[in-house]
Amino acid sequence: MRASDTTVAPPPIAVVDPEFAGLIPPLTSQERELLEASLSQEGCRDPLIVWQQGSVLLDGHNRLEICTRHGIPFTTRAVELKNRDAALLWVLNNQLGRRNLSDIDRIALAAKREPLIKATAARKRSRRSVVPQNSAEQAPPMETRRQAAEIAGVSHDTFTKGKVVLEHGVPELLQAVREGSASIHAAAAVATLPAEEQQEAVRTGRVKEEARQLRAHIARSTGDNEWHSPSRFIEAARTVLGGIDVDPASNDIAQKTVQAGAFFTKETDGLTKLWLGRVWLNPPYSRQLIGKFVDKLLAELDNGNTQSAVLLVNAQTDASWFQRALLRAAAVAFPEKRIRFLRPSGAPSKHGPLQGQAFLYFGPDPHGFARVFGEFGAVLLGNAASKEKVA
């Protein structure tokens, strides 16, 4: 690579390439004010870096904008690079070499190097084996991510969470992280919220508090029984079943709505009881318990204790317990919106669940179930209904 300084008035820079410009982390308002004051008082002391005979700007985008606006003279330095990929790598390395970059900006730059890391790994393998150079085989994602995290100078976990903020965070949240008023880890949790809720968290300075509540919400989704189903779904189940005889996973407060003939709590342990008649089941969602409750329901159906049932669970279709239930269900409904469960006080949860839900029906009237639960979303006849129809 050769470089030469232009000491006279430089030729106009013809192109501010959007791809190169997009690699430059934006300045904070304070940084921009300081840079503008420095350029106004001392002039542009460092040359702008250009490529392709001075026609494409590689470094100095903020200085170019300020100098052009104020009529401040500047010089350029041309660099010779083999191709566009080499120019992109130059920009990335140049930005990563700056000490004043925030961690989130370093993560953004390192993430842009991931494709280059993958391509380099593929080329190395092609030289060691018969794998063609243009093979789709590349470095494993985990290995590539670890290398990118090292380039960014952060831990693998921080790098992963930083990418969540970059991909899903609103601009206000990203700027809060850049300015240090929100941590990457807290912002990653808040980035899972709808855009307006993210903006509100930043506006009110509650990013950390929102993240704490979300983590508590995630903990709840792994098995807290003290969250209740909205009454409209319970009434729909009551209509389909013709009544609710047993609620095997409940408590006194929930029974104000469910009004089952019999119910079992955490203390009385529904897994040890008979489930006789028509069952409404919204089981605890912990990994240790949900499979046990689903299998208990299937066993009660097999031995004739349970005549019909409606099961409300997360639509975790890749879980073995979900597959077992789906194979036995006469119909399944997928609500078009995630269900906001209720707190013991009756107020809805502030944060919705992290995934969608499904109602699985076990009984003799799948078409009746479809008519009632079709109000909430798509309904499909299950494997059991299909078999009955064929028979």
C-alpha cells in the first residue's frame, strides 16, 4: 500500500460511498460539538483518507461534512488498495483501532467482519482439502462469533447481546447504550419489546428497571403457577366442554374465574390425583413440570378418567411433550396474538409472553371447538380428529 499527501487544494471528492459511510459509527451530540469547535478554531489538521485516485472517501466523513458546511480547507491522503473488499477491511480496521469507540460500536464493526472471517476460514479449508473455494462450508457460527468478539475486545456473551441491540433496538436505545446511560445487557433485554415500549423506557430513563422486570418475567415463564388465564379463554373452554369438572393446576384466586368442580394446588399436587370428567389445564411451564402434567393428562384420557379437556400451553412445537399432546389432540387453536396472562391481583402482565400459545382440544367435538376457538385465531383439526374422520 502506498500513500501520498495532497498539500494543495484537493480535488472534489466525487463519491461518499453509502456502504463505507455506513461503517462509520455516528458521533454523539457532545462529540460532534467538540469536533466542530476544534475544526473551527484549529482547522482540519489531519488529512481525509481517499481511495481510487481520490474519488472515494474512506475516513473523515464527519470532518468532510463540517468542513464543507463551514468552508474550512482540508487535505486528502490517497491509499492504494487491491479491490473493494480490501477497502472495506481497511475502513473496519481503521475504525476498530480508535480508542474512543464505545463497546456497542466496536461490536457493530466486528459484526461486519463476520462474513470476512467465514470466507477466510473457507479459503483455508479449501487449501487443505478437496472442498472447492466457493463451497458453502464455512466456519461454525460459534467459532466465527468468538473471533468477532475478540476483535471487538468484549466477551462472547456481551458480543451476542450487543448484536441483539443492533438488530432489534430502536435508534434511541442504541444511542443510550452508545452514550453510556444504558448497559448492553440491559438494552438487549429491552430490545425484545415493541418499539414504542423501548422508546418509553429510554425517555423515562427506565431501561435498567425494564430489563430487571423482563428477566423476572422470563423466570416466571419457566414455571410460576401464580399467573392466570384471561376469563374469555376459560369461558370458551367451558362452552366447548359443557362445564369444567377439574382444574389440576390452580389456586383459590384462579377459581374465582375457573369455578371448577374440583381443583388442585401446588400444595395438594394434582399429579397425584384422579382427573375425573371435563378438564381445563393450564400447567406450570417449568421444564421439570410441564411434561409431567401433559403426560398425566394423556394417561387420564387413556384410562377413561378424563372425558374431554382443553390444554393451554406455549406453542413450543419442538418440545417432545408438545409433540405427544399434538398427536393425541382432536384439534388445536393458535391465537393470533400472544396471551397476556393475569397477575394474582387481576391486572394483566406488563410484559407479554416470549412466544405464542396453543389450545389443544381432546374430546368428541373438534368442529365445535373450532367454531368457538376460531374467534381467537387459526384452528386445525388434529391427528385424532383425522383418524376418526377416516374411520
